Amino acid sequence: MERSILVIGAGVAGLAAAWSARRRGAQVTVISAGVGETALAGGAVDDVPWEQVERAARLLGGDLPAGDLAPAARQFAAELGLWDVPQGAAARIATVAGRIRPARGRDRALLDLGPLRRTRVLIPRAARGAWDADALAAALSDEPFARARGLRFLPIDAPVLRFDDERRIADGDLAARHDDPARLSWLLDRLHQALDAAGGAGAILLGPWLGARAPRAEALSARLGVPVGEALFGAGSPAGLRFEAARDALLAAIGATHRHGRVRAVSAVSAGGDGHVGPGDPGDGVLVHVDGEDVPLAADAVILAIGGLAGGGVAYAPPAHRAGPDLPARGAVPFALSIAAPVTLGDARGPLGVVSSMHGPELDVAAWPRGDRPGALEAVGVRCDGVRAAPGILAAGAAIAGRARTVLDAVTTGLRAGAEA
């Protein structure tokens, strides 16, 4: 009989868990309630936080070698078909904030500056509120990476916007227009003209506009003859839309069920099937309670891929929220899962416990990173034995305490949770 696995959350950790469990023959259902943390990401595929990579490179006086992905992670990335994660090399990505930062991999729409040497990169001007080609070119040209590689960024006049409303529409809407082959051909002609007028260049850097259903940069580059790609944008980038499209295609390909619903609780089932057990007691299954449904869903195991404090899977709930007329009845851990489940919360250094303030931690001290110590955004989560949170309940991605909040760490823990479920 097939083992049944319920994955709560449809970000990259949940997708990796579903893919891993299906490879082992399990029947998999993924439940999600809307846009999650991965769908808001910009398309950088990191294994460790990029600031740590940059700091280590400065201390060692050179770029760090990039370790290869584990075979399962590489196969997962290949089947997803969205990322470029080169073997033995890191990508270099320009951000709209004017930085050039390392990344282990990238959404295929982003421009990788790593292979470029002693050349010019053209940045077309566009009358959009979040795009300033002149300021961006000046900032990127002044980056240490650009100076060391002889890269110069040149703002140019090129009509990359076709209609007047494209000055105001969202990046995702503009990206969706480039899913149309005719519109992509129109852009190709304009970029050809811009290259000729500039006397040639090594690459062209655009805003986050090259496709909402799939990355269109590689097809554009092949036809143009020089690399073309996006700058890395922050939350709300079309990279999130491209992930959702690739995720849905992969779930369909592996035969996993994806349904919409907001989970409110997870509980264990007793061996007799007629009651619930405590978080430390043995059980033979798990029940998942979904808002608006009277009958809970039953499974052999549940994987919590619900995100962390930034993704909504963990809520900030200081004791003051439960205060009576005067003071809270007692101090309490100021974080809680967004669903009711028999697991505990803590950070990488152990449970947060009761703090001196009756109203929760001092967020300006506890929540923000200091030096090499992560803050609550990077550390708070479910305390696990590996990926096991409680009998029948596993966790993946940012839901786990103390893990790096990166795409590839979410893949790693998701694959492990799917395998162990």
C-alpha cells in the first residue's frame, strides 16, 4: 500500500519534499493557501547567505570555489527547469540597488556577469519608477568586481517600452507581455538597433521584465548574439511568477496533487484511530485540519514547509497579545507556529524562553543579526532532530530553527524530509 504524505506549503522546500517523496513511491498531496516566501523571491539561488560569501572572499583575497550540488539536488533543479546552477562556479548578479553580488545559481532570466571580461554592458533607459539606468550604470561600474574584471556599464537610449501604459504597469504585467513571441521579436529588433548604435557590447542588462510564465532571456540572447538578462529585483519580482509556473508543471509531471486550502492544525492519530495523542506519544498517522472543511485529511506523515518568520509560518505573538486588564498572566515564548501543531519553537541557540520583558523580546536586540550571529528572522523556527519535529511530523526550509534562509538549503531540507517521510 502506498504511503500517503501531506506537504503543507508550496514553496521551494515543499516542492522539493513532494518531489523526493514521489520518487520513493508515496502518494503526495501539497496544500497551500496563497503566495508564499518563494513566490516573492528575486531569482537568486544561494546555498549560504551571499553576504557571508562576500565577507569570506574579502578575508581570503579571492573568490571562493563553489561546491557542486548533491546528485538529488541537481536532478531536482534539472527537472524544475528554471535555474542555472553551474558546476564548480558561482554566478555574479547585478542588483537594481547597484550591487554585484555572488550567487550559487540564478533564475535563467537573470544576467550572469561572471563570464564577462573587459567589455561594456548596456543598460537601456526606460521611463519606469523603479528603473534608473544612469544611476544604476554609475553604481555598478564602481563595484569592486566590475573594476577587477574591466566591466563598464553604459546607459543608452533604446525604446524597450512599446506602449504608454508600460511606464506604470507592474513588473509582472510587463514580464507577461514578453511571453508573447511577437513581443519578444519586437524587443529583439530594438536591442539589435541599440547594439549597432553603441558600436557593440558584451551584454545587455534589463529590468525584471523577461517573462512571467518562463524565463525568456536565453532565447533572446541566442537570437541577439550577446547575453541579455535581468537585474535582480527585490520582493515581488516576476521570478516568483516563473517559479510558480515551473512548480505547477513539475507537480503535474510527477503526479502529485496540489490543492488550495489554509491549514489550521495538525494532530496525531492514536493507534486505535479514535482519539489524539500527545506530542511525544506514538501514533500511526496524522490528521490535517483545513479551514472550511469538517472532515480532516489523514496521512501517514506531514511535512511542514510553511516558511519562517518572514514567510508567515511563524508568527510573532508576545505575551502582551494575551494580556488581561493589567499584565499578561505569565511570560511566554514570544513566537508561535501559524498553525496548531505538537512541536516547539526555538532558535539556533535553544528555546527563546521567557525574557525579561513581559511584552516579549526587545526586537532591536533579538531580531536583528549582530556580526556572525543570526537574528530571529534567520533563526527562529521549529526545533528538529534533523528534519523530524514530532512523531509523524517533519519540517523543511525556513520552518526549521537555525537553518540558512536560502533557496538551496530549502531544497536540501525538503529533499531530506520527503525521503524520511
